[in-house]
Amino acid sequence: MSIREIPEIGALDTRRQLIRIPPQLDVPLTPRVQSLIDTAPFRRLAKISQLGLVSLVYPAAHHTRFEHSLGTYRLSLLYLKQLSRDQRFRETISSRQAETLIVAALLHDIGHWPFCHPLEDLALEGLPDHESCAKDFIGNDPIAGILRKEWSIEPTEITTLLSGHPEKPAEHLLASMLSGPIDIDKMDYLERDSLHAGVPYGNHFDRQRLLGSLCLNQRGDGLAVTEKGRTAAELMVFARYVMFSEVYWHHAVRSATAMLQRSFFGLRDQLNLKELFEMTEGPFVAELSRVAQGTPFYELLDGLFGPRRILYKRLLEFSYFQEKSIYQQLTRRPYQWLVACGNALAQLLSTCAGFAIEPHQLIFDAPPTKLEVEFNVEVEYPKEGCYRPLGEVSPVVHTLAHAQFDDYVKRVRLFAHPDLIRQGLDVKEVGALIPQAIKQADTYV
């Protein structure tokens, strides 16, 4: 069987069994795909929002990881259909390996729990990552049984691809299609997040041109684009940059994120994480709120999920190009240190301001220790018989690739309880005390 004869790829053209997802996309369903999406682990993704707290700022952004998973699966079929025209790809990837990619694309978010990425960013000891949760779901029935019986695929073949640490060249190529500069995950979520948030930023690149220009890189172990797809690839890089700047790291989104992170950090020792991370969004929030009863963190959670939205206010902001020294001292620090710094600042301010400031009323939000994936893709010039890095031929990508992406889209912010703002907290006084709070945090942690 050739790649184009795989039932799911053939179903792109026959259009017999389809499910419709935004924006007016038809996703082909074969019986074996239907078996996977009807399992309880996959169905739970229909009750886990893709963007979590972003909907507090962009109220239509309630789309789910279920929808995104179907979109990513559909793109895997389009990528394979296009790349099957490439002789080197056909020589590297068998139809069975292509089927493994299709399943991995469908299940790539299976291990996500509600508000997964903000909590993973805390990098706390003992906190499992979503890859290990995915391994549990995929390695056990009903998914494991369906993979073996209906797909003739071992669960470990899927988890190897999803782990991001493949060893064989063919696996490396497939993994780059799942997680790389121009992967199926990004191509779906940029458009989907932009659509539901009601902003244009993630839509401004030519998907059809990019798809039509896909090829293998010079080594044959990753994706590249032909010269015709260069501009589309540039625009995809820029779309990702702007979506981070204007949506994912919008200051009000980060305020909500900081409140959730601070609450989870304070409650983590009282939570059964295994049970919590198997929940859907409603029960997840209910369990956090239950455990938070009688603690300062209940107020934070109630401001996020209660009847009235009450977000902390942005008191101070530091960036790579503004207040660079303070920015560099606060960015990419362990979360425990950030909490200690906020606590020290609250104590210092209580003395200076003349009224009590509780530790949870001031929260530092800073870029996490883990960096975003850097953009590095090759452009093929067939007439010249050579490949060049996109950053070498594109001034836009050159800037984003060589100036650290995170430093320009992620700010350090200090958020304060709205009551502190109403009480007239002196911003200059707060700023002047931050260096002292940093020194104290260095001593505590």
C-alpha cells in the first residue's frame, strides 16, 4: 500500500464520512479514526478549552482541544498527501510509518489537562508533564487495544513520536512534522486560536502555498520549503510572533495566568495531582476551589471562575528593551524564587505604605525557565541545487531567530490586587523596593 492509498488520505477526496469544524473544514472520518475519537480519554478533550484563561479577555475563545486535535489530524493527511510526491520522502517513510503519524497527530494532545501549559511552566518538582500523562492514556485500554486491533500499531510507536526524542532518521522526520518550525500543530492552532479570539494575526500566511511547497531538508530528516514557499513561511513566523505578543501574552491574560499559578503553587501539597489531571475543566476548577476554602487562594480563584471577573491590575512592567537590568534579574527564574520575591516585596511595602499587604496580593509574572522553540527551517533552491536557512534569506526571520523570541514577546510584570491600587499604592516606591526584594529572595531560596 502506498501512502496515497491510506484510507484516511483517500477519504480526503471521496468525502463520504466527514465531520465539520471551523473554519468550514471537512475532516474525514474512517471507522478506525471514529473508534479513537469515541474513547473516553479523547472525548474528555471536548471539555478542555484550548486556550483556557484567554477567554477571560477574548470571550469567544472557548474552542476545545478536541476541535484542535481534529484539525491537526486533518493537516497530517494534507502534509502526507503533498510529501508523497517527494521521492526522498517515499524512500524514507513507509505507509505504515505514515499511519503512525496520522494517529500521533490525532492523539497529540491526549495527555493535556485543563490549564496545562501555565501549570507546566511552573516546573515544579513532582509535577508530571503532559507527555507522561499521554503515555498513560495511550498505553492502556481502550486506546491501546484499538491501536493494536484496528491499526496494527504498538502504543510505544505513538509515544515515541510524541516524546520529541526519536532516534531513527525516519522517526525524526515524522516528529518534525508534529513539532517543528512549520509543523501541523502550529499551522492549526495559529489559525484556530486567531479565529476564535476574533483577531486577524494568526491568519496572515498562505497555508495553501506553504503546503504546496513542503519538501525535505538537505539531510532528509526534517521539513523544508521550496523557494516558492519562502514568503508563506516568513509570514507564519511573524503570525506566531504577533499571536504571542497580542493574545497569549496579553497583559490581562497574564494577570489571570499569574493568579491561577499562584493559587496552584499554594495549594499543590493538598491536591491529588493524578486524579486532578484526569479531570475535565469544570471538575478541575471545582476541586481547586474546594481545597482553597479558608485560604487566601480562594479569593484568587473566585476572581477567575466566580460570578464576577476580578483580575489583578498591572502595576509595573519590565521588558528586554525597557528596564533591562530588572528584567534580566527577574526573567527565567524558578517559580519558587518569584514567589519569595513577591513575598519579600509585600513585606517591604507594608512597612513603607503604612497598611498591611498580604503576600498573595502581589504576584510577579515572568517568562518561564523553558524557552519557546526557535524557528529554524531550510529553503530549497532547486535551480541552484542548494539549501539556505530561512533566517539567512529573510530579514524578518533573521531578526526573530537571532534576537531571542521570548525576550521580545514576554514581559516581566508585577500584578497587584485591585484594592491596593484603590488605596493609592505608590508605583515609584514599589519600583524602588524591587532590587531589595530581589536580594532578599536570593537569600531565602
